[in-house]
Amino acid sequence: MMGSKRSYRRIAAELPRWLSNEGPEGDGVLSTRLHLSRNCQDFCFPSMMESAEKIEILRRSEEAVREMEGEYRAMELASLDEIKRLLLTEQLYLPGSQADPDEIGPGTRLWLSGDGGSALLLNWEDHIRLSEIAPGFEIAESYRRLEAADSVLERYFSYAVSLELGYLRSRIEKTGSGLRAEVLLHLPGLGRDKRFDEVVAHAQREGLNLSRFGSTGGGSLAEVYLLVLEGQLGIPEQDLLEKLALVVVEFIHYEREARKNQRISGAREYLDLIWRDYGTLSHSRLLNLRESLDLYSRVRCGQSLGILPDGPPGIGLFFLTQPGHVQYFYRQASQEEALDGPKDGSPATDEASEEFEADLEEFRADLFRDAFASKTVLDPTDL
């Protein structure tokens, strides 16, 4: 019997708000993120900074954070273990791939708001990276909060900015407005539709980039894609965000059409596939990463079409099945239940890796079974 420490609801309660709540257009958009990067003219770029300079930036940030909306908590990244940093990377609080632990020195800090929707990353690639994260497709409020936080920071830091080039960045190709918008799309219908390439080409003509999220070389995991807009010098940020909104609306429109067409074109086969996937997630004892994401992708699609009963709110299961999340919460449950498992935040040794991977697959399956355990099962003949 599953221990209470492995309960999906218990673990989901620890997730940021944007992972546990549904947002606007949530059937096709998982989350929206706005980032604003800044550097300070008084200091060298982070890769060349002395410890005293980093400490001064942290000191000023402590004063600034007190004036921002909501309560924040600080995490010193150098003191976090590898698994915790991987978890934060999967949640995209830390940009790019996971940093080399040896390169994360004292003075690299992440401030997170109480609900996880606002973040301030200091002394990473740039001195400052502000982030606003919301479930579903939501831009207006996120941009308002981003501007408000930027205005507070501007009272404590003199930004490095050029009238000709814009806000200076540690990487010259990123110099400009400093704005970056990311929309996480779930496209199980359109991703397999012949119109997919046409919609992607239109997004590219508008200056946006679509990449496969969590790719393992054989395509996007769970048909999840990351749509990215980089700010451009000379174009107002509001105009850029409006352009992004139009492209997202187009993706959502064609995704909904594709889902309906797939159901109509092979009704019995489609219903059988969706219900089989639901049954597998509800009863499996072992699930690997790709299988769990592909199954959940189709199940979530079936729920959006009213074929299956609603699952747990939010997009938490897309992230809880990721390696960093599974290892982090497995370790937490293992320590509390006195189960076998790594205790120090380090990956499993080579000798134990096979057994450890099996433990993680079992833990992943436990989460999905518990997530769907209390849902009322509909009779397919009633649909």
C-alpha cells in the first residue's frame, strides 16, 4: 500500500502555484513566462566579478525585495545539492542546462515569491534576471508585475544601457530590450497534423522560435513545445507581446481543431486508445519518463475533449515525472519513511543505478495512481 509520504496531493501541495492551478486557455497552453534581464554599470559581468562585488549586489537586492509585491525567500545556489538545482532547472527558474556545480560560487542567489510566481535570479549569466510565471496563457498581469519589480530594482542599481544598443548583456547577441517571453504549449493534436509546419513557419516569420521541450532525440516529450519571443531593440515591448498573443491564439485554434478531427476520423480507435492510456496510468506499478509523459499527454487531451473524467488541476504531473522532481520527492519520501535511497543529494552510484532507476519508476507510477485514484470513472458507452 502506498505510504502517505508518496501521496500525490501531499507532494502537489509543495509545488509552485503555476504548477498546481489551471490558467486561461489551459487545454493548449501550460504556462507563460516573462523574463527581464539587466546588468549594472558599476560592476563587471558575473563571470569576471570578485566576491565583494557579488556580495554588494546581494546586499542591495535584500533592500529592493522588501519593496516588491509579496513575500520572498532566498536560496543560495552554491549551497544546494545537485538534485535540488536540477529541480529548479526543470521548473525553468534557472536558465539553460544545469550549471556545473564547480562554477556556482558564493553570491549566486535565487529569490522566489511565496507562490513561486515571481523570481529574481542574481549573479548568474547576467547580474539580474526577473521572472514572472503564470499558469495557462496570461500576459497582461505578468507584464505589470515585471515592470513594477523592475522599477523597484532601478532605484537600487544603475543599469548598463546604451541608446544605440539597448540593455547590455553578458552575451552580445542578447543585447537589446532584455525581454524574453516563453509560452509552454501542449500540442498532441497539431503536433501530428499536416498543418503543424505551416503554423510553425508563420511563427518564425513573426520572429518567434518554437523548440521541442524535453526532447530526447526522438521528438518532443508528450508533444510539449516551447514558443520563445526575444525582445527586439526599437520595437515597444507591448507591441511584441501583442504579436506573441496573436501567434499563440493561432496555435490554440488549430490545436483544438486537430483534436476534434482526430476523434471524429477514428472514433472507436481513438476512444480505445485514450481509455487504455487512462487505465495504464491508473494501475501501472512501473513508469519510465517517456512512457509516463506520452500517456499523460493523451489522457490530458482526452480530458479536454470530455472523454475522460477530469484529472488533478494544474500541470504538475508534467513536471513531477521529470528526473529532478522524481529524485527530489523520492529522496524526501525515502528519508521520512526510512526507505532505501540516496540521502545526500548525489546521484546513485553505478553499482546501484539499475535498482535506483527501478525505485524511481515505481515512485513515478505511485504518483500517477494516487493522482487518479479518487476520480469518478465514466462509462464510455455514455459518451
